[in-house]
Amino acid sequence: MSWTYATLLALLAVLLALCWSPEAESAAVHSSTGIAKEPRGPAKKIFMKEQDASHFFRRRSRRGAKSQDEMNAEQMQILAADERKREFHEQKRNEFESHAEEENDEQDERSRESTEQWREFHYDGMHPPQEYNRQSV
């Protein structure tokens, strides 16, 4: 029985604290049944009248026509995105081409070195090097 008494006492203390706090006044809904007041200050920038809101949604329905300014702005964004994509792919292509060119150069160098080593190993000193000993037809 003592735990129920302690729980009820704690709940009562919380309820009293909430009732007397100044935040409770600002969060409470006013009981006046009059017409809603006109918002002031920063709230005026956020909320609009019901008539303006319905007009906004009627004007900008899903299939509603866009203004020329909106279409121009979207087209500019699309063109800018295309240009960025084009530049990105061009950069990647240039990087790949330079990498492929370096690989080919290295392969040519390795091939040339191995050919020179083969010629040096097989040269017997009796004949001029094979490069100058080709028979002409």
C-alpha cells in the first residue's frame, strides 16, 4: 500500500508543478471561441490565410502549368548538371588515356630492353649485329 501512496504523491507533485509553471500558460490553448487572431511577428511570415493557401494549391496543382521563370530556372539547372557530367567524364577519359599511354610506353621499353638483351646474348662476334645484317631482296 505504501508504494501506491508514494506514486500518487509524486504524480500530484508533478501535476502541481506543471500547472504553476509559466510554460504551461504559453502552451495552453485559449478557450475563447472567437475568430482566430492575426499572427504577429515571425509567425506572420510562416502562416498564410486559408483563402491564400487554397488559391496557392489550386494554382500549383500537380498538372498545373509552370511559369516561364520556373522553366528557365529548371533548364539552367539541367544544363549546369550536364556540363558538370561532361567535364567529369572528359577528365576521367583523359586520365585513362594518359594511363594507357604510359603503360604502352613502359611495355615498349621492356620489349626493347629484352630484345637488346637477346641480341647481346646471341651475338657471336663473327657477323655484324643482326640489325645491320638483313638480306635485301
